[in-house]
Amino acid sequence: MRQFNEETLTAAVIQRFNEAKDPRFREIITCAVKHLHAFAREVNLTEEEWFEGIKFLTAVGQKCDDKRQEVILLSDILGLSMMVVALNHKSVPGATEPTVLGPFFAHGAKEFDYGGDLREGCTVKGEDVWVSGRVTSLDGKPIPNAVLDIWQAKADGIYDVQTEGEFELRGRVKANAKGEYAFKSYKPKFYSVPIDGPVGELIRATGNHHMRPAHMHAIVSAPGYAPVITHVFVEGDKYLDEDAVFAVKDSLVAKYKTVNDAAEAKRLGMPNPFLKLDWDFKLAPDAGVKARKNIAPSDALA
């Protein structure tokens, strides 16, 4: 067939993919073509406009390297990352709610036992905080030896992987036999997503802001349970209702308390006064829950 026009082209393109052996791939590529063609028709896309789109997408790819993942950032600010999370991880009553992974996960972080100090080697000081809690099942039973991958931005709003720093405020924290975990860190602060690239230009063009509320990232996992990728946000942060990547959930907002007790500070190895965060994670059993497998291939995320 030849002589395609706006009425016949979509069906012709879809027909070309009918022989794809993988049925799921065929479904996805077919639907993508339908929606892309419908988008072009709806806005009456001009050649000049589409070329600008091509230049933008090219620039997004070119901005990616071993320190930067601009494609994930684009997915995040378009809300696509949270949409995929919502579609694939329906809330399990009582379980810690999931949210986006973000572009700054990194493999190879140091392992810490109960009470470990994630502030070690951090080049930017912040407000000292003792973070502790339990990892439990839905019925409140402790999950022994669970692992918590923890990471967050420094007090200047920059992640270690964005600079020459290595594993600052980042670590694999092991819960003990009672499912209890604890570590020393700094209180998170709000920060801007990277805006020095094409995604930043897109944000400015829309007139939206580029701020994320203060938060700590966590991936909590244990054998027999579905791992959860989540955040713990700071109560009272001014950007909770305006997160640039749409990731805030009420159940993930935590209160940091001030402790002014010299004896307690000495017992925990903290300065006095200090901040304290008590936070429990609850995991759903892996049976019937879709796990987020291969969530962070080291060659794709930084």
C-alpha cells in the first residue's frame, strides 16, 4: 500500500508491527503509535514544532552520563514516574506506601549496623538527627535483618553523585534480629531538581517551580516480602503541596522532634541538643504483590 494520508497512515504503521513475536511488546508499540499520531493530529503539529521536539529529546539524551540521568528527571517532572508506580503498586492497606525512585540512587554504598553514622565523610554539615524505628509485617511482627537502602541530599540541596563526593548521607542499614534499625544523619532540606539542562528549560517554559520538599529516600527489603521504594518527608515543609515530581503522600510525612537531654545524647553518641525521627516501615508479603525488580541497574542510574 502507498499514498498514505492522515486518515490511513496510523493503521498502516500499526500493521507493520503485527508480526512482532512478543505480544506485550506488540501491545505497547501499537498503543504508542496510536497515541503519538492522535497527539499530532489533535494539536495539528507543524514540522518546525516537531523538529524542536526532536532537538529537545536529543538534548535530554545527551545530558545523561554516569553522574546524571536526565531521562528519569523528565519522566519524574511529567508525572509519568508516579503514574507507573501507581499502576504497578496498588496500595496494600497498612503497608508503607511506595513512591518514585528518583535519578540519584547508587549501588555500592557502605553497610551500617544498628546506630551507624551516615554523616561520615559528608562535606556539608546539617542538623544532626537520630533516625530509628522498626521494620515489621502488616500485623506488626518484626522482620529480622531487613535491609534499608538510605540516601538523601546534603544540606546544600546537592546529592553526592552530583559532585565528586562519594556515598555522603548514603548507606545500606541493617535491621537487627528484632527488626529494629537506627542510624545517624542530618535532617533533610528542600532542594531544586537539576535545572541546568533541557528539563530545566521545559520547567521554565511551563512557569512551574522546580522544588522538592525535604525528604529521605529508602528502599526497604527482606526475604519473603515485597520491597518498597519510598520517601520520608519532613512535616511542615513549604513544598509538600507543590512537589515538582508529584511524589508526596500524607502517610509518608514525618515529624522530627528536638531532644535536649545530655544523658540521652551521650548514650546515642549525638551532640546535645539533637533531632530525633521515629519511623516504622511496614512490608507486605511478596505473594500476590508485584515486586519492583531490577529497579536500579548500575549502568542506568546515578
